[in-house]
Amino acid sequence: MAAPMQHEDLLKLKGFIDFVNTNPTVLNMPQLQFVKDFVEKFGGKVPEGNFKMPETGSKCPFGGDAGAKAKPTETAAGADADDSDKSDEAASASEPESDVELDMEGVIEADNEPAQPMGDSNKEPTEEEMDQAGELRGQAAAAYSEQKFDEAISFYTKAIELNPGNALFYAKRGQAFLKLKKPNACIRDCDKALELNCDSAAAYKFRGRANRLLGKFEEAAKDLRQACKLDFDEEADEWLREVTPNAKKIEQHRIKQERKQAERKIKDRQRAQRKARKEQAKQSSAGGFPGAGSFPGAGGFPGAAGFPGAGGFPGAGAFPGAGGGMPAGFDMGDLMSKMKDPEVAAAMQDILANPANISKYVSNPKIFNLVKNFFPGGFPGGDPTAGDADSDDAPFCDTEGKPSNNSEPKAKKESSDFVDDGLD
């Protein structure tokens, strides 16, 4: 029994399978969903992830080079663009934010106790109070060395109340809070210390350590780096080296996310521009009356230069019943310039629809004179001013009030179907 596929087709299929074997994530492409379903139907598992074509001149598994693209027709290109827009929107909406794998060892739960006393910022201590605050600081240092951290905090608080303008008191009390695993209290003290002295290396050091305990590795690295810059300390340097790996991972992740966000914004803007161009093209092709101007034709009404026929109104170059063709010496350019007036354009459209509507514009000199110039031989369908031979607006009658001979003879009225011949 002959194989259902030609030898060349089998070779192509083998090449495709080899490519999938090397790049299994290619099956996550929407156009290969049926292949993925086939694989999973028999218990196979396709790895998750987006497929990226190798950049080393690989051949595309669907034929041709990886970078080669067929030139689609205009219709196909539009459909592909629509599909691409929809797939991009779906991908951007469903794309999850990737997580960063960090070493969270040593991170503790944040303390949420009420804020510690900060003293009166407006207080001006006396020399005696400053001396007393110095003595309390010594007692606090002794308690700290004996690991009596609560007692040390109490002494520092009393010293702060006596001399609230000393930045070192806040930094050292923050150090004691750090020992009690109260990083938020430590950060409050260090913030105050830096408010009083922006070059306090101790405040940067202890705040950096507190941020590290809270898992804020970028902030910790920044503070510890500044502490070492102001006053190098081996302990601060060790803490800095401890947080640097996590800080770098977070920084790289943030840069990656910012780049993705920027790319997404560019794609959204491009989609909006394509959509706007399509809408504009749609409106251009179907907007207003057909033609380059308002009405059909190159300049307005149907016809090569405006009206149907040889430059005139419908019919054999003119209105029914009117003289054929364009009147001698008629200025079509002047007509087209007047057609830019919306009132004139609407009136001419009304007359085109029904020539008898000319009578509606007898009292409008702008419209009436324009039509009069176009039909010097008489109005189609009769004179709209009939019955008023003395009127100044009856240009198609002679001095005796009779219709001009230039118009075509009008058909006689047909007699009535019933004629009384006088016979009973």
C-alpha cells in the first residue's frame, strides 16, 4: 500500500519534528495549537513559555528562512494586522508579572507598635540639660553593653527629652530597637537623626540594617552604601555584601519590567495609529457624497467635470426639455465655485432630484440667477414664473410676455377621453 504522503512531504515533516524536538515551546504558538492538542492527546506535555526563533540563521519549520516573510496581499495584510492586534492585546492582558527569586533568610515580621517619644523639636536645652543628657547617654551605653536593650532605650529617651536636637541620641536608640527586632521603630529614629544631621553614618547604617530585616533589599543596599561612603565600617560593609545579590536581582527585574511596559505602550500606540488610519480610510471611501468634492464626479455633480452628460445635467447633457449640452460661454468653474456654498449645493441637489422644484427658488435670487444663466433657453418643464409676465424675474419671455422661441415646442395637451359631440 502506497504511503498517503509524498517522499518530499515526509522529509518536511521529519524536519519539522526535529525542529520541535529542539524547540518544543514552538508548539505554544497559536497556529500550532492543533499539533499541541495532538501531542497532549497521547499523554505528552508541552513545556510552557514563549517561543523565540534562534538568531543563528535557522530555517523556519514552516519553510523558508526564519526572517523571510511572504508579501501578503493588501486584504491579507489587513487581516493579519487585525489578528496580530488581537493576539497582542490578549498576550498583554494575560501576561503575568514574573516573580523574582530572592533569598529571604533573616527577614522578620514588621513591628506595628505605637511610635516612640521624639521630644520637643522646638526646645532649646540649657547647658545643664545638655550635661544631664550626656550623663544619660553614658548610662544607656552601659546598659546596651550589658544587653539590657529596654533599659538602654529608656535612658536614650530621657536624654532625647532633655536635648532633642542631638542626632546621635536617635541613631543609638534606633540601634537598641534593632536589637529588639523592631525595625520600624529603628527606621523612625534614624529618619529623625538624618533630619537633624544628613551626614549621620550611624543613622544610614542602622536604617539599612532595619530595611534588610524587613526584606527591603534595595533600600538597605542604598543606605549601607551611603554609610560606608561617609564613614567606612566593617560591619556595615559586611551587611552591604549580604544584601547586594538580592538588591541586584530586584534592580534587574525592575528594569526588565520597565522595558516591557515601554514596549507595551509602543505596541498600544501603534495599534491605535493603525486603527485610526483604518477608520480614516473608511470615512474617506464612504464619507459624504461620492467623489472628490461633495457630490459625485471630480468636482461635485456626476459627470466628467461636474454634471452628467457632456458637462450638463441628467439627460442628453441637460435637463429634460431643455436645450442639449452646456450653454455657450457658460463658465463651469464659476458654477463649481458657487457650489461650495451649502445653500446652493442643497438647492441644486433638490433640482436634480426633480426639475420641477425650480419653482421653489424663484424668490431666491442667488439660486434663481444661477439656474437662469444655465438655462438661457427656458426652464425645463415650463417657466416657473408663468402667469406673471410683467415680473422682472421672467427672463425667458419676450417683451410681449410670450415665451421665447429658443425653447423647444411644447407638446399639446391631450384632449379628454370624453368628448361631447352634441348628439343625443
